Amino acid sequence: MEEQLSRQARIDINQTTALVCEKCGNDTFQEQYKWRKISALISPTGKEARTPIQIWVCTKCGEMSIDLVPLELRGLVVPVKLS
Ligand SMILES: [Zn+2]
């Protein structure tokens, strides 16, 4: 426990900023996964594969928080038509 704490910087919570949903202002989020299919042509194994991408969505309106998507994945997050 102490070891875990010593590895983290202690920051005054008053100096942090709450992340809120851009759509409704709610400040709680839930983790969900988008799944991507990787074609055999670009898959490292040479076989078709599937990979999950973790995203966070607002618990109130379901809007995805772009602030919580890792920077390297933001380019991958595009609106997908489900119909
Ligand atoms: Zn929301």
C-alpha cells in the first residue's frame, strides 16, 4: 500500500479540473469497448483478428468522452453508422 502511494505524485484535488460530458455536463463515465476487425492483409499474424478499443461514455446521456480517449487512439475514433 505504502509502496503504491510512493510511486504516485500527490496532487491537491483543488488544483485539478473535473472532466465533464460535453453534451450534458455530467461528470461520471463508464468504460466500454469498441471492437475493430483487422483484416488478414495488415494483421501481424497474417490472420483476421479483432481488437478492443477502450472508450469512456457518459453515464447519463451515453456521449463518448473524447478527453478520456488516449491520444494515440483519437485518430481511430470516428462516427460509425450502426444501421
Ligand atoms: Zn452526457
